[in-house]
Amino acid sequence: MKFSKWVYVALISIILASCSAGESNKGDQLYSAGKYEEAIDAYDTYLVNRPKNVQALYNRGRSHEELGDFEKAERDFLAALSHDSKNVQVLLSLSNLYQRQKKHSQALLYAEYAVEVPGAPAMAYFMKGRALHQLGNTEEANKEYSSAIKMDKNFGQAYYYRGLLKFATDRVQSGCEDMRAAIKLNFEDAREAMDRYCQ
């Protein structure tokens, strides 16, 4: 499973996106059915009278992102954030959006904002680690992956990426231990890395 898709599966499991009623619920249903253009129309209607509804803005942004329109997705996420600057779901989605576009410094910025929110989930530390990893700051990335794992012992993807980082910095035995942990947690991408590095 691709990194960005996995992130959203995890985010949905942390905090399920749902608006209040009426057109917003219709938008949610259409989004869940993969009818993103229709979902956007429903959110447009809903937001006419509720332009500051954070969840509807966020959900419309997610619909735009699914359609590959990153500019409109970014616009909606930033609009949602302007009304709720501590919304971890929105902060992590912005970080992931920038990560997908290889804008790693911006991805790091929003992950850092997410980490600073009281009660931030393990995903916030993982996303910070991913951005640092991409920027070549391997020691700090390792610390963030480890923080994510400390918070969530079942975070298979965090073990996987920490393992890759260890392979890249000549800590092969420790990297193999992380890959074995990822495999036990059913993160199947780790099998290929095991085959390559852990003979």
C-alpha cells in the first residue's frame, strides 16, 4: 500500500471524519462511495451557509486530493486550519499532502505543529520522522520514529521506516529487528526489505 494511502487509513482510524447533518452527511456518504466529484458538490452546497465548518472544509479537501487536485485540497485544508489551528487531523493531512508533492520542509513544518498539540497521536511523530528522513536528518528522524513506536507498539509502518533508516546508516542487525517487528504486525512491505538486507 502506498505511503499516503496508508496514512489516511490510519488517520480515519484515529478520528473518523464526519460532519453534522444534511448535505454534509450526503457528502460523507458520497466520499465513502468513491464519488468524489459528487461529494464536492454536496460539500459546496453545505458550506454556502456554513463557510466556517472545519470538518466540511476538511472533507472537501480530501475529496479534491483523491481527484489529484492538490492545489484545491491545500486551499481547503488551510481554510479549515484558519478556523481551528490545533486540529491534528488537518495538520497531519497537510503534512501528508506536502510529502506527496516532495515539499519536505513544508511537510515537516505541519508535522511539528501537530506534535505540539496536547495529546498528539503517534502518527504526528511518525509524519515528523518521515519529513526529517526525506530531508536527510537521519538521527532526528530515528528519534521521531522511536517516539511513534513508544506511543503505539503496533505501529508497523513506523518499524518499517525506522528499519530502512537503519539500513541506510549501516545498522543492519537493528534494521532487521525492526523489519521482523513490522512483519509480525502485518506490514507486508517489510518482507522485501528482509529478503534484501537480512540474509
